[in-house]
Amino acid sequence: MFVCVFQGYSQSKVPRTLTGNSGKSIETYGIKQEILGTWMGRSSWKDIADANWLMVEGSGAPKWKREHFDRPMDVGVPLIPTDSKNEFNELLKESISGSQDSTYISLGRNLAKYCSKTVYARLWWEFNMYPVKQDANLFVKAWQRAVPLIRKGFKQQASAGQTLHIVWCTNAGQPNPEPFYPGDNVVDVIGSDTYGMTWGDSDPTAEQIIRRIIKEPYMLEWQAKFADQHKKPTCIGEWGNVAKKGNKVQDTHGIGDCPEYIDAIYNWTKTCKYGCIYVCYFNLPDGGILTTLDEQPESVKRLKVRAAAGK
């Protein structure tokens, strides 16, 4: 047996997987929300420096900090302002140049200021979203410059016992994210956003969804192996059932209420040698792409059981 030492844990087995959500709280369905998922603004460097939106009630962060300071938060944190009109590689070069060093220090301070005791920062979450618009070498160099500065700012502002964990979070699947890995010293957790869907012209079966999310290149099986190789724990920053689309050509296709997908996620967490810290359900319709737990009675039943066990 190995000893896992992470986020205050030191025991002969990995800790249970925490369950949380973004959007409508899972506590509405009788499931304890153990982690909050939210995001920051990413339209400008000022958005990043200010950790914009985290101070707004609509982000969920202020209420969560007031009521559940001891429970962690997962925050989507931009590395560069990807919602601006500027070209990604030029923004990365700006980061690498050092001209935004004060921005990253300010970001770290504000993550401590606006978040709860334990903060998981998914830095440029889904950075490998197709089509990839940034050069991997520039991405790595910018990440390597930014993370020590973010950590420095966080330490300056942090209250006693407050901790920051940097999450390298892929959009599960192709294209290959490995060239974008910036190194073990600037990554704490290997994450992914893994939705219950296939891409194509028609709706899949539950079996097809499970096979895809586990077995296809750079999906969950790959994530667990990659994390094990780097001696890192894992997480899933976003997951959720996807809506049916019928015969809609070239689109995301799910089957709506799919409890088998719930099981597949929790079954996978047990394959991670260094543990899966949390799975954060995306409980928002996202313009009809997804389906919320309000429409998933069988999945809710399954989630209650698996979340309670934490595995």
C-alpha cells in the first residue's frame, strides 16, 4: 500500500472523491454539495488581474465562501484573455515577456480574497479545444512563467491554512494534449472536462457513450495513466449528460438521462492510483447542448448513491 499525501491527507489509501457542481446545486436533489464549480471573466488582462466575476453573487463564490468556507472551490481561471479579439499566440508572447507579471500576482491575491479555504484553479481549462489556436511551446512557457507568480500572490493574501492547487484540465479527447503539459513543478492535479456524448449524425446508445469516454484516445483511461505517470491526483472539472439531437448532422449527441454514465465516472475514479479529488457536475443547460439534473430522474437516483459513497 502506498501513502497518499495531498491537501492535508496522509493515510494508507486515497481519500474519497468529492462531488459538487456548477449551476443549480445538487443539494436541491438531496445530495450534499462538497465543492463549488465556477469561473472567471476572460475578456481582458484586467479581468484576470481582478479575478473578475468571482466577487459577483451570480458566480456563487461569495455565498459559498460565507456559508462553506471549509469546502473547496473549483475555479476556471484564464491564463490569457481568450475572449478578447487578440490572437492567442501574441497574448502568450505578452505573458512570456514579463509585461503581465503584476497581473498574475494580482490574480493570485484575488483568488485567495474571493475563494474558500481550498482553491482548485483550472488554468485555461479546455486549452486543447478543437481547433487549437495556440502554439504548444508558447503555452508551456507562459504557464511556467505565470504559475509561480499566481502562487506568490495567493500566498501574500491567503488566510491561515488557505491553499491553492493548479489544475491542468483538458477537454477530454482529441487533439493530443500532451505537448501542452508544462511540467510537474507547475501542475498539482491532472483534470479533464468529460461529457456523456459522442460526435456524429445520430444519438448513441449508453454503451457507445461509455466506450467513448473511457477508451477513446485522450479520454479517461488515458487521463488516469498520464496522472499515474506523473504521480498526480486527478479531477473532473466538468461532466454532465448531453441532450438527444435525433438525426442532426455533425453535432454532439447524448441520450439525456443516462445513469450508466454516472456509474462510469465513479467507477473510473477508482482506477486513479493517486486518487480523484472531485467530480463537479455541470448542471446548466448550456443553450440546449446539455440536459440538467431536473430532467434526469434516473441519473439523480444513481448520483445520490455514488456521491454518498464517494466512489
